Amino acid sequence: YSAGICNYRSCFMQRTTTTWSPDLPLPCYADRKTLAAIITHHFFPVSHRTLERWPLIARKPNKAVIYEVKPALEYAEQQLNNTYAYRQSGGDL
């Protein structure tokens, strides 16, 4: 950016960081990266790119896509409950 207000690298870094951490309460709405961090903490590892394919309602208030956290967590829990579970062998050969 020629005026020196914001260069590309600093703008990019601002958009890729999440403001949520496990010691904070859950927000009502979150962007994909924040939502992926929340789901990864509570259920299983998930990429923010994977969330694009989940049947969630997206909102774009300021050209940024956000999702409601509660339905996303419900869907993640449903996905986890519907997975195949098995007992691993002890590995003693």
C-alpha cells in the first residue's frame, strides 16, 4: 500500500489470526479460522477450509463470512457421534 497505512503483509497477518483462546467464553459468531480453532479444541482437528463444506448458515455482514458457533458445535458433535469407533489392539507382539 503506497500511503504507508497498511502494507499487504500486515493486513494478511491480521486476517489469519484468531482472537479466541480456550480460556475465553465462546462467542455467538465466529469466522472460519476461529470456528475451526473452537471445534478443534472441543471435539476433533478440523481445518477452516473443511468448514466451507459443512451445512452451516453463513452470514456476510462486512464482506467477511461468519457463522453461528452453537449450530457448528452441534454439527461437529453429531459428526463425532456418527463416526466409526473401534478398540485398538495393545500392540504387544
